[in-house]
Amino acid sequence: MIGAAFRVMLLSLVRDRAALVMAFVLPTVIFSIFAAIFSGAIGDRIRIHLGLADLAGTPATHRLMDALSADPSLRVTRLDAKSLAEVAREVRAGEVDVALALRGDLIAGTSSDAAAPADQPIVLVENPAKALATPIALGQLQRVLNEAMPDVVLSRVIADVERTGKIGADERRFLDDAFAEQRAKKEPFSFASLVERVSTASGTANARVSYYAGAITAVFLLFAAMQGALSLVEERESGLSDRLMAGPGGLPVVVLGKFGFLTAQGVVQAGLIFLAAGLLYGVEIGPHWPAFLAACLLVSAMAAGLALAACALAASRQQAHLAATFGVLLLSAVGGSMVPRFLMPPWLQQAGWLTPNAWAIEAYQSALGEGLPAALPALAVLAAMALAGLGVALASVSRRTI
Amino acid sequence: MGRPLGPVPSEPVAVLGGVSLALRGRTVLDGIDLALGAGETLALLGPNGAGKTSLMRLVAGRLTPDAGSVRVGGADPHRSGEARRAVGWVPQEIALYPRLTVAENLSVFAQLAGLPRRERREAVARVLALADIADVAGRVVATLSGGYQRRVNIAAGLIGQPALVLLDEPTNGVDLAARAAIHAVLQRLREQGTAILIATHDFPEAERLADRVAFLAQGRIVREGHLADLLARLRTGPPERELILDTAPDTAAELVLRRAGFTPAGASGLRWRTGERAGLDGAALLGTLRAQGVPVSEVRVRSPRLETLYLEALRPRDVGEAGAAARPLTAGLTR
């Protein structure tokens, strides 16, 4: 009897060409789009659009302009602005995300010059709507200064020392020359390379991509399962439930059949998403396939169980639609399927553990990163959610009389 | 228990005893007694909201009564899967999977009815033949005409060879040809010894199909008995007369009609009917009423039918005695 409900779902899907295409083509399309968004948003290169305006026009500012323009992690537009006000106008108009205006020479003046308290040759013009761009621009500026113009940085330090009277003008000139010579020989300055980067990634793209592959799988399967489970509401409204309930197995066998179908459909959809992740981003399942399969199966079962519970409890088609759209959107937003959870406020990060999405992401990340033992806690939570959802759905349709 | 107005052909397939049911605090059925034997067809007639569908849901085991008992084949259909298996339910709606073919739908319902795989093909062929729909077996249900969909809807209820078939307004919204086809299906079923409980608003249909009729009003059976007995008793009485008016009667004309014992038949106000013994023949009645300002265009005289019985059974008991007592029109009325 359970097989009959499975067969109905399968035949109905196969006969509806549009639904069929959407069920099995959309996962890869949506993954490709979301993956591009995610990799831009949480990848190691957030290529903000930086505006540059050289108002001073000195050799040092020219060098900085060139160094910033040449940096691959920035998208630079040279602004044709003549004043700070014009730079601000460009930022406000959204021509660039953030702008740096070089209004003074970067080389510090001699000791005879008055050390102006506001000796800040670079002005950063920010847009509050794009606040994230400011720290990125500042960090990148500091990095480019250290890497491409260490002599300029050092000359400002020496100028400070000279101003205190600890060294004289001759000594300063000597040091400046020495640094310029070292730079000309392309000998490294140790302060410019204080940091060595070590990654937890084990060579494959798994650690980087499995977050958003898991995130997208969770949200997609929840939406797909809700669409499939809506048939429960449609059957109620078309009188089919009347006929099904009159049968010896009643509606519970129909719910079980739908659960089986939606879980199987989810496994195929998750497989397609990870196939795209493998082809486009080099995700490797390799030795972790048992854990990966378990994650696919339990994430699909979780989505099917929750969707069936929502549709069994819904008193009308409208209620089911609301649950399908707003409910899934809310769970996905809080659970990290749309914005990575580490970017959220701490309380929301904690609240995320109450959503199925967070556990689905956790299951995929640990399954593909470390294997089955590490994924077990998340898999157990998903299994519990699947069983709870299925239990609620079965209890609800058993109690329903009309 | 049901009043045995005639011999019940065999052991009852379904028995309802003192059944009462309330849904959401509203009394839906109140003290229902009914019995239905094998091969017997019972038509359930009553206005919308009278409790017909609820009564069928009780027999199908979908609901359980608050008081009294429901037995199908001796068991409670709400608790016993075996009892439910003996019931074929044909809902009012087209309860079919629209994207599946006729044969696929029937096969799915066979599977849901618990038929083993080896018996399914045979069961599908059997109901295709029974409902005379083998020619559309391969068609997707959504592409069928309304009449065919109704027949498939009935066929799906017969797949498990039920001893009792419940039909809720099976010919609702179909053309005459489809209606005749559906009646033929039900006739074949009856010949096979299947008990049929049919809820309908269609009096000619009930007259044609039913062995017994039960009128249901406000959750109670107000009259029940063998159709032949009920009609025989009616036909010994005065003929029924129906008036067709040109326009709806004004207050004065309405008063004349009511005093003459006529009551409106239908909501339009253009058809009035009486079963009272009359002092005038058709032509004289037409002239008399016209003379009194009633816009009558036609008088029909015919022997009373089931509908007359129904209207009589459902008419509030106190109306006849109150106020303007009906009295036969006589020529003397025209003063």
C-alpha cells in the first residue's frame, strides 16, 4: 500500500514535464548561482570596488596608485575628481563602494616642517550602506603599503624618530637611502612578511565549498519537499483523502509512501547539487562516501518529514503555502543557508542550532571534511528531526476525520 | 433498527442502530436506525446539510458515532480494517489522480485496497468492464469528459469488490447519456448482489434505482420504506397538480394560492404544487385562479411521485393547521 502512494507521486511527477525539469535541473542551476554568491561573499577575495583619486600628484602617490591598481584582490577605478567633495559625490552616487583620496605626499616632511597633528595624507570616503567595504579597504591599503612601499612606511617611522631628536637629519637621510637601496634590490623587508598563512583545508575544495553546498542543499530540499507534501493538502481538497481514508490502510500509508518518495527524490537532488559542486568547484567525496550518503539520506528524510508534518497540520492550502514559503525562508535565513552564520550576531548564531539547515550544513561539512564519526552527532539530530516530523504527520492524519 | 417494511433479502450488510453524531458541537445525526441487505439499494434523500454525507462517512468508518452503533458485516468499520474493506466509497468529488491514466488510477486504488499484485490486473479489468470504460483505460484522467470521470470515480470505489457501495450524488453535473451509463453500472452492481447506499437530490434517479428510500431532514429519518409501497399508497390518493406562473405572484395572488393549498416548488416562485383533493378540474382551476389575479399560464395534473412524498415528509408539521387552512377551490370562490 505504501508502494501505491510512492507510485502516484512518481507518475504524477513524470507526467508533469515542467515539474520534472524543475525538480532535477533547478538544483544544479540554483547551486551554481548561490555558489557564485557565497564564494564572493565569504571567499578569501571579496573584490570590493575601490575608487582612487590622486589629489596630490607626487611620485609617492603615483606609486601607491599603481600598486593598488595592480593588486588582484581589488577592483579599482581611478576617479577623475579634483576635490574631496567630488570624491564623496562619486561614493554617494554608488559609482564605487569606497574611495581613497590621496590628498598629501606620503613621504614625511623634514624635521624643519611643522609636524601637523592632522598629517593624514590619505582620506577614506565611506558609504554607510556599504560599511563592510571600509575595513576591507583599510586592510588592503595597509597590506599594499607594506608589500609595495615598505620604504615609504619606514621613512615615516624614521621621521617620527628624528622629530624626537634621537637622530639627526644626516642619520635620517642615511637610513632613507639604505631602505631605498634595499627596495631597489628587491630584498624583502621582514616587517612586510610577518604573517604566514596556514589553512585547515586538506588540499581539496571540500572545506571551502561544503559549507555552501550543504547550505543550498538544505534550503532546496526543504522547498522541494514542501512542494511535494502539498499534494497531501490537494488530496484533501479534491476528495481523494475521503477515498484514501476509507481504505483499509487509511491515510497513514499514503503519508509513508510520500515520505519514501520525497526522501528518494531528495537524495537524487542532493546528489545533483554535489555533482555540480564536484564539477565546478572540485569538491571530492572520495573516501567519505558512506558519510556523504548518510548525510544525503538524512537531510532528505528530515526535509520530507518536516514538510509532511507542516502540510498535515495545515488546515488549508493557504496555510500550507505560507509554511512552504515563509517558514522555509525563515529557517534557511537563521540556519545559515542564505548568510553564513559566522557573520550573524552571537545570539542568532546560537538560535541557528534550532533550525534543520544548520544541522544539515554541519552534517555535510563534517562528513566531507572528517568522515562519518565526526558527522554522527549532526546525523543523529537530522534523524531525530525526520522521525519527529513523520510522527507528527502520521498522528495528524490519523486524527483527522474530515 | 430499521423498520422492516418488506422482506430484507438476506442478512443485513450494514446496520445502524440509534446512531447520533455531533460535529463541532452541532448535532448532525440524531437517532438514526437503518439496515441494508445484500443486493438492496437504498436512496438517501434530503436537503443540503441534512446529514447524508455524514451518515455515509459513518458507514465508511471515517467517523465514529457519539451514541449508537454502526456495523458493516457485523464489525465496526471505524475500528476494523476488514469491515472497511467491505465498503466501496465513491465521494461526491472526482477523487482521482488527474495525471494518472484510468488504468493506473484503478491499479493504485487496488493496491491501496490491499489487493495482492497478482490479483490487481484482473481486478482492474473487471471494474473497467463493469463500468464500461475499457475504451478509455489508457487515457489520462484529466483529459476525460466529466461523464467519463464520474464513471471512473465509481469504478475506483468498486475495485475491492465491496459488499456495500456508498455513492454520494454520483450523477451530479453529468449529461443524460452519462447519467444513463452510470445507472447501467449501478444496475449491474445490484444484479451482482452488491448493497448500494446512494445519496441523491435526483428523484427520478432514486425512483429508478432504489428498492427503499429514506428521507433525511435535520439529522433524522423522517420517512423510510420500500419505494413501491410508498408510491402505491400515494397513487391511490388525489393526483398532484402543478401550476406554472408567468410572473412571480404578488402578495394577494400568493395568499389565494396558499389558501387553495398550493405551495411553492422551487425557489423561482413560478412553480406551485398541491396534492390536495380539488373540487375543480384543470381548465376550471386555470380560469378561477386567473379571475382572482394569479398569473397562471399552465396547469399540470399527474399522478404523485417521489418528490411529492419528499415535500410532504419535509413540510413542517404545524403549517397545515395554522392560519389560512387550505381548502379546495370551488367555483363558488369566484364571487
